Amino acid sequence: MEWYNAILYVSMIMVVLILAWGLITMARGGEYNKSKSNLLMRYRIVFQAFAILVFVSILMYKKYSNG
């Protein structure tokens, strides 16, 4: 496995884990949901942006390095 594939997989797994955490929190409801749901949404957006940045960077790296 190439190093850039590992970074891409880790970033995608982080997005999925945060999404699952947010979904579980919303399903449970209660005070924790009220206090943390917005924060978890922000985390998800940040990690999604990071994953997209990693993906685009890998595409550019492969294009210019003949990989």
C-alpha cells in the first residue's frame, strides 16, 4: 500500500467515525445531544474538508509525478 493511499483511508475513516458519532448522539437525544450536536457537525465539516484536500493533493501528486 502506498503512503498516500494510507493517508486517504485514514482521513475517510475519520469522517465516517465522526459522522457515526453524530448520528448516535442524535438518536440517543437528551442533554448530551443538545450540547454536542453542533460541535460534532463542525468537526465533521472540518474533517470532510481535510479529506477532500488530501484527495485533491493526491490526485495532483499522481498527475505530476507520473504515478
